[in-house]
Amino acid sequence: MFGRISLVFAFLLLLISFACAIPSVPSGLSAEFRPEGVFISWEYEGAQGVSFKLYRGDIGGVPKVLAVTTEKSFLDSTVVPGKEYEYSLVSFDETGESPEVGFTITNPRVEEKPFSISLVKPKQKIFSFGEEVEFIVKVESLQFGELENLSAVLVNQHSGTAKAFNFVSSRNEFVLLEKLPEAEEGGSEGFSMNYSIQVSANFEGAEFSESETYVLTLVPVKELDLGMLAQNLFAVFGPTFLFLMVASTIAFGGWKYSLQRKARADVLKLELLEIEKERHLWRHEVFKRRITPEQFREKEATLQSKKSAVEQKLGKRGGKMPLPKNPFQGFSLVEVREIVRLVKTIRKPEKGLTEDALRAKLVGLGKSERVAKKVAQLVFRK
């Protein structure tokens, strides 16, 4: 009887020693979402020389080994935004594996549209066979510095061919010259052709795309024999008709020239608007503290030079339309931040308070004379 008890006790000791030899379960398992993926980390307080096996699977699917490592962290850069995953982790060595520990996460999807597109050219929709058409796509975004892999393609849905645009970074535009197909042999009627413009970019680890479809109508163009037409008209109507034709040609040429001149003026006016728009975007960068006021002043001087050149083309010599003066001219970045903070705090002056009184009050609170004066000016000009 005593021998049987000793055998059972020895067997229990063997099981306990075997269980104690298995690596312990990792603890503190957590996930952190980053632009480049999901960063998974954990803690382990067991014996040294232990490795870790990380599993990942779709919800309801079969998990697969994602990584085997001796570190206590791993970056999963293959996740898809908006998708739900199951992770599990075990520690192991030559004695066996620990029980697994896991969790379920949903990789967040970036909801913001980081950019938008608009078709600058062509504006008209009717072209002749074989004509060359310039496509210009404007990309508008406040996060250009954070966009990656920005690209655009033009897809001819009639032939199924695709061409890549050239990106003009100075104008944030994609440009492509496309030659339209020739008329089919024996064909005398036109037809419509669909083009699809697709722009894509990566932003905060997610891919975004915008597209626009443009329909062009192709029409046949017949050559006109002006010589034969002139002979027939002269034979029928004589010199009077010839005089009228010449006069009408001159009038048409003058009318066409005036339209072209007006069109060029309109294009220059649009350039002025684009320069002003770019200035506001750079000013937005100053308030977001992405650039310094000194950098903004350098950019503003460049824009003023460009605007003066455009105005000279419009006939406005001497640059009579300068850009609005920078309200923070001559202030340091620290002073600009303090001025903005004070203006946001005061918002609206108290009833009966004058500009000089507000300036004196700010000086009494320890603000410099120039900062107090600028804050008072901005508050009372709202």
C-alpha cells in the first residue's frame, strides 16, 4: 500500500515539474494604430531564452502564423484599413508552448478626403478626328506634404488604353497631350468617346482615389476648296460680292482677334486669382505653425513679383494691385503666437473700452508695447 502511494506521489511530482517547465503566458498584450500599420507589444516575466509566435486571422477564419520573434513587439504593416482581425500570441521553447492569449481589433479607416480634383482643360466637348487635345487636371489639397505616390492616368474607354499624366508640382496640376483617333476608313459620321481620369494618392497609410469621366464628340471635317468657291461666287455675283466677302473676312478677323484678346485677359485674371489663392494657403500654413513668418514673407515677395508681371501683361503698369500687407510684418514667431492667443482670448472688447485703454491694460499685465498695440488693433478692427 505504501509503495502505491509513493508511486502516485512521484507521478504527481513529475507532472508538476513538467508543467512548471512550460513557458509562462505573455502579459500586457496591446495594439497601437500607426500610419504604417498596427504596432503590437507585450510583456514577459518568465525564463530567458523564450521565443514568441504571433498569429493573425480574419474573423471566423483560420489564424496563420504572422511572425516568430524573440523580441517583445512586432509591426504588422500588411493590415487593410477598416478590416477586423483576430490576433493571438504564445511563448515557446524546447519544452513546449504556453497557452495562447489574444484580442480582436478593427484597423481604423481614414474618413477624410485628403484631396479633390477638377478638370481645367478641355472645356469644350466637340473635336475633329485626329486633333490633339490637352488634358489638365487640377489637384486641390491642404495636405500636399503628407500625400504620397500621387499619380494620375487617362483611360480611353473606347480602346481600353491608359496613359500616365505628367505632374507639374509648381501648379499642382497633371498635364497630358492626347491625340484623338483618326476617322475610320469610309466613315463619314462622328461618334462620342469616353475618357476616364483617375487620380490616386496615399494618405496616413490609406489609399484614396478620385475619378472623373469626360465625353468627347468627334466629328468629320471636310476640306473646303476656297479657290473653286471664289471662282464660282465671282462668276455669279461679280465684283460686288467679292468686295462684300473681303469686307466680311476682315470684320470676322477683327472680331476673332478681339475674342482672343479677351480670352487672354481672362486667363491672366485667373492667374491673379490663383496667386491670391496660393497666398492664402501659405498664410494658413503660418497659422498652423508649419512654416515660419520669415518663410511666409519670402513666399509673399515671390508671389508679389509674379502678380506684378501678370498685371503688366494686362496693361496695368507699375503694379497698382499689390497683395494685402502681412499684418504680422516685423514680428517674431513667438510674438505672433502670443498675439494670436490674446486675440482669441479677448474675442470682443468690453463695452466702453477703447483701443488705447486695452493697449494700456495689456502693457500693465506685462505685455510688450508692440504686442499690446497690435492686439488692440486687431481686436477693434473685427
